[in-house]
Amino acid sequence: MGGIASEGQLPDSGHIEPNPIKQLSLPAGIAIPSGLEEKLFNSSFAFGSVFFGPDGTAYAFSSERGTQKLLAIDSSGVAHTYAESELLSGLSLKTGVMLGSNVLTTVDYWPEGGSPFAGIFELKPGGSYRKLNLGADYSGVGRIIAAPDGGWYFPDFEADNIWHLPGEGVAETPLITKGDVPPGLVYLAYDNSDGTLYAMNHNGGWPFGGLFAVYKITNDGEAILFAKVNETSAQNGGMALSTGGPFGHALYVTDAAGGKLLKVEADGTTVPVITGLIKPGDMQFNPVNGDLLIVCDDGKSLLWLGSDLSRIGSGSLSEIEASEQEKAIPAKGEIEAQSDLSGTKTDNIEIFNNWNSGLVESSPTCNPSFEISQPHFISYIDTYHWNNGQGTSSGGTISLKKEDGEVFGPWTVVAESGSGVANVLWISRPDEVIPAGTYSIIDSEPETWSKNSESNDCGFSKVEGHPAQSVSAPPEQKNEIQTVREYDSDGKLLWELEGYRHEGDDKYKVLNRGSPSLTDPDSFILSFQSGLSPESNAAEGGIPICIIHEGYQFVPHGKIKSWVTFSGIFETPVVEGEYKNGLKQGRWIFWSYPEMFGKAAIKAAEGEYEEGLKEGHWTYYDANCENMVSEEGDYLNGVKQEGTWIKNEYVVDSQGKCVPGKSDPSAIGHLTE
């Protein structure tokens, strides 16, 4: 028979979370053979079955009501939640095998135990899933394994057989076709060296029964009793094949009632290898190094056995995760700012630092902030992007946002790798003086920015510098203008932005723009985000506007009023209102301009904004009948309030005047007379 079907390796996906998986002392009475090391862990939830990916990553399903997780643990003890999904809920048996970066997952139907699902599913990192389209409904599915000729083997202890699934859409075929089928077959193992398929059952009441034993499935479709595990107990165990490493090449089973790990010899006799275990259950061997994982004590603990577990260290899996991250985290003071303006290293002080050694996850819910009571020269800012052990594809930018909305930066970072993770540490060296105030640290890639509860769910960051008086800093530039231009493929100017013109503590913008390109979304959207049309004048009276030059996003602050000129014939207003830190605030008025009718703009709508949301009474005017209200009513937090809105319709009478009534499209022509 051929080799085991190829399986893709799993990228380290799913979010990191501080699961309380703690290392325990090994209970007295457990006898471990010499040459083996052990680690015993427990968790806040009970473990069910375990399996390994081809890269040596271990996976453990939860098995309790109210928990629905698949945990991934790499060979160094770094723990992640691979997926959290309703599919994984409850006490039912769930097993898995890698399918590329996804997991082919079997689920036993047990609604009384909190699991309403049944069959075989493709589970993706994070928790989304889909059910495979099979030829039958399998509701008692046990251990799924890769088949030697492609596809998979799986037992169904309710349908009482073992099935070969060549692939989705290809009919499953039973493997036991002659003689008696042992009841309650749950676990499978395949030995490539001699082409033997092993199956182990659970005894007890339906759907289980018979002997608690191991069977060989012959090539001609017969199940032959091979080894008896425990003839007197209804407590069952697990089965797995070791292909090398400290346990050699052999089949092993666990006896839950006897508290033993048993080696199954070639003649079917069993030999105790480890004794004194507390209810050992499911088990699997690492295909890379031969380590063994055993679920013990009804899922309350996980025993890890191997010849050298020093790589795991001590403490909980969560603590190990944090220690691995620390390899990529420079110690305080390890990296110092280097700048012509920064003076010696001793000149720099730590202005802010919320780094800690706790377990992290991504996507902070707040930006870290700090306050300085006098101007400071900022020489160094960093942020941390562990990102579930994947780092980032490249570096981004870091900026500082003052409480009044003014933005300093953004500054491009240098991304450094650590602990084998690419671009995990982002470092910027602004070498700029910022005034006194309170600042938020802004990272351009918050979805990969690390946080934890110890950082108050704010992104990890450190800021260094010193009071501006401590060095000879250059005088603050006044009226310094930075010009940004963008052209189309024909060299035509699309727009030109002159920004960052300092006058005191304010920043002003001057916008001189060509025609926006309809095929260039950035250029086209920019025209409207600025509140100015291509032919309009700049903001009235040099209104201060704060600009973030990243993706050409405007964050306006202050009053704004703009006009548009049609063919040089007349000028008409477009919009008037006020921004506060990028959000519309207070009274706003909008105009429409039916140029086709040879008229100047007429008022289109007016009302109040509260932090960017429509609030209070709003009035909308008819597009063709000047100052005639077409609709009015109230908003609350940006939502129309039912029962407060009134709609009006108008018609044009014989005198060309708008009067209440149903609209008559043919009468619109009177407006042009």
C-alpha cells in the first residue's frame, strides 16, 4: 500500500489569548521510565481529543458545555486558539486531521451533551466552517486519519463500520465487508511499514459494546481481534501508533480504569510502560520528534512526554507563550535612539513605556497616550506586532496625535525581526520637537498591533526623548510648506496639496487642484472629502485644517465654507459647517445647484451634527422648488425617529409657481421658462 496522504502545514493563525493553562506537579504514584521527561498541564476548560499536524503542532479540542475551542500548541509550548466555533461546543467527541491550513473535523451528534452537529466538516482558522457533502449522514463519527492511497479513513460507531472517503463528492466505501463488525469502533491508527489498519472500540451501552480491544482490519475486509485492553472495565482509553523517537515503532493504548499506558507487542500482548496515571484517555504521538500527549483525568489535564522537554521551559503554556514573545521584545534601554540632535544616550529618558511580559493578542481597543508638561525632543518610538507569531509583511508608520487633533508624523518605521518572527518590532526615530500636551500613539496597522490586559488593552509602545531645552534643537519652522502633487498617466495634474503650513500652533492647508479623475478613486474621493470642488476656492479665510497625509485622508478641524463656479458665469455656495477633530459638529447647511436651469444654488438641507452624527431636527428642501420643505423630522444618534417625520410634495401651477400637490413630471418644464 502507498504512503500516507500529504497534509499541508498549518500557519500559526487564530488569536492568542491568555488561557489559564498551568503546569502542575506530577502526582505521586506515576511511574515514568528512565530517559523520559514529563510536563503536566491543566486548563480552564476540559480537553477532549488531541491530534498532531505534520509540522509537529499539537491540537486539543475542548470537551465541556459552554466551551467551543480548538487549541493549537507548537513544539515549544506556545499555545494559541486556532478556532472558536459553535461547531466545537459540548461534550461530544471531536477529532481532526490537517487539510492544508484548515482542519478536517469530525463531530459526534450528541444534543443532550450540547452538540447538535454531526458529520465531517472543514474548519478554518478562527472558526468558520462548512459541512462536507457526503453520501450518508454520519452521526457517530470517531477518529479520522489520512488513508494511505489518498483521502481519509473514519469509523462510525453508530453505523458500525469503518469508511474510506476518497474525497468530497466521491462515494464512501465500507472497509469491513465480511464477518462480524465489532460494535463501537472509535479510534484508528495506520502503520505504513506493513500496511496494517488498527481499530479500537469502546465498550459499554449502545452505541458501544463488546470487548474493550484492538482489532486488525485485513485487506480482504475482516476485523480480527488483535489485543484485549481491559476485559473488566467500561472505562475506555485511546490508541496511537508511534513511528520513532523515545517510544520506538509500536502501537500504544491507554487503559483509563487501570491508569496505564500500554505497549501492544507484535503478538497482541500488552506491556505497561507508564502506570499510576489518572484516567488516561485520548493520546497521539508527534510525527516530528516522537513526543506523546495523553489526555488525563476526564480531560482535566494534559500529560506531555518526551526525551527532551527543556525547550518548553517551566510554568504554564501561557507563560511560555509570553517568554517566547520576550525573545523579540528588547529589554528596556536595550535599544537607544541614535540622532545628531539627541545628544548622548544618557540624554534620553523614557517618556512612556507600557511593555510587559504578559500574553498578548492583537487589535487594541485604545491607543496608548502620554502627557508632557513642556516641549520634548522625540528621538525614538516603537510598537510591537507579535500577530499570533506571524509578525507583519512589512513596516508601516507611527504618528503622534495631540489632544487638539494636531498630528505629528507619520514617521516611517524600520521593522526588525525577533524570535524567528518577521517585522515584529517597529521602530521610528522622529527627531522632532513636539509642544507640551497629551498625545496618543497612532500605529498604521492596528489589526496586528499587540495588546493585553496589563496594557489596559492599549497597543504596546515605548517613547523616548528629552526636554527640548536639554539640547540645541533647531528653531521651529514657521510657514514651512510641504507640497504633494499627483498626475495622471498623461502627465495632467490631478491635484496639488500644500499642507503643514505652520502659523503658531495652527496648521493651514492650501488646495490647488486640477480635475479629479473619475477612474482614480483616491483623486475623486479627495475632491469631496476636502469639501471643495475642482473649481472652488480654498477654505474661507484660511481655516485651519489638520491633515494626515496617509492615503490622502483629511481630518478637518474648524469652520469651512466653499463655493463652486460654473463656467465663470456665477458663483454659488456648496457647503457650510464646522468640524471638530474630523467630525461634523453643530449647524450644517448644504446647497444644490441646478445649473441646467440657469439658477444659482438653492438650499438642500440643514440641521445639527453631534460628533459626526445627525442630531435633532433636520429639514430637507425640494430640489426644484426653492425653500419649499420636502421632508422634515428628528434624528437621534444619527437614526431617524419614527413618528416625527413629515413629507410634502409639490407641483408647478400655470404661473410656474410651486404649490402643494402630487408631482407632475411634465410640469417641470415650466421651471426653465
